[in-house]
Amino acid sequence: MMLNEFLQEAVERENVTLSEFRELVVRLLNYGVLCRSESQIEQQIYDRYLRLSDLVEEYFGLMDIGILHEPRFEYVRLYPPGSHVPGMEEAEESAFSGSLRARLSQHEVALILVLRLQYDKALREGQVDENGYVTESLESLGIAIKNVLGRSLPEKMTERTQLFKRLRQLRLIDCRQDERFDSGEAWIKIHPMIVNFVNDECLQALEGEGDDIQSERDPDDE
């Protein structure tokens, strides 16, 4: 009861209700990330976070949950207890899907690694737009995965669509809801938060993971 009273007094000073604070916290716990450009709802909740950032960070700090706020690109991401912020100690344990720790599949790890590599390449070549996004075709991603890891994107369309949907949920990419991934003509945008999701240290770890992936490729990838 004392905590509720403290929270209520704190949020009311910012003209926010306790219910709105709970909505913000639950949204972060459920998705692990807020991206202002994602939707009107996330825009409202992100703006609410800006007003309550100190309180939110203190609240999650009680549970040793880290928060990374990137004001330039207007997103907030949670990191589970024990994680290194802003990077990741282990890529597979620092993604979010309804819980703070969720393992990534081999296809997801492979694509995330290639997304970071392609983002770095575009950054060096000055091919980043004013919002920090890098646009890549499905064809170029497929070639990069083959060159870097010696594997292919999933052949089955349901698996391929689910793969890109998963990365969109993590806010690592942006693409049209109705985008079809059955041809190389599909396009996606790599979100700038890929740099914090996969930092330089983690990139080295992922490259080691990539070696494991390459040696354990699925028969369908041969």
C-alpha cells in the first residue's frame, strides 16, 4: 500500500494517473521495447516515458532491470538482470518476446548478425537516412547470409515470414505489414537500434555463434 501511495503521488506530480503509469510499465515488460515511430499508441507511451523516466528507471532498478534510452532515435529498450547495457553479454538471452529472456532460433541469430554487418557497411558508405535507418533488399540480405554464414533464408514461406515478423516485433527492422518475402524484390529497413542490440563485443560473440551455425546448418540450407 505504501508503494502504491508513493507511486500515485509521484506520477500525479507529472499529471499522469497511476493507471497510465501501469500501462507504461506493462507495455515495456510485455514488449521489452518502445519505439516512438512504431505507432500512435507507442508514440503516446514513449512521450509518457519521457515525463516519468526517472521514476520508471528507479522502479525497474529495484528488479535490476536495465533501461537503454536512445533519444536521438526515440526508443527505449529493457535489458534483463545481469545484462551489460547498452550491449548484450549473450545475444540469445537478451531479446524480448513477452518475457525478458527468450532464446533466439539459429535463423534469427544469423539474420540479426547479418543485419548488423549490413548496417555497418551502409554506415561506412553513407547510406543511412535522416532517421538512422538503412534500407536493404531481401536479395542483398540473402546474398550476405550466404557469403558470411554459408546458409540461406528459410525456404518455406511461413517460416521466412515468421522470421521477419519476429525481428519486427523486436523493432530491429521495419517493413510493410503486407510485405511478401517470397522474392528478392521485398525491402526492409534496418532500425538503428541494431547497433545497441548487437554491440561490437556481442558482434564478435555472434561471429563465433555464426561459425557454429555454419557447421550445424539445416539440411534444407545445403
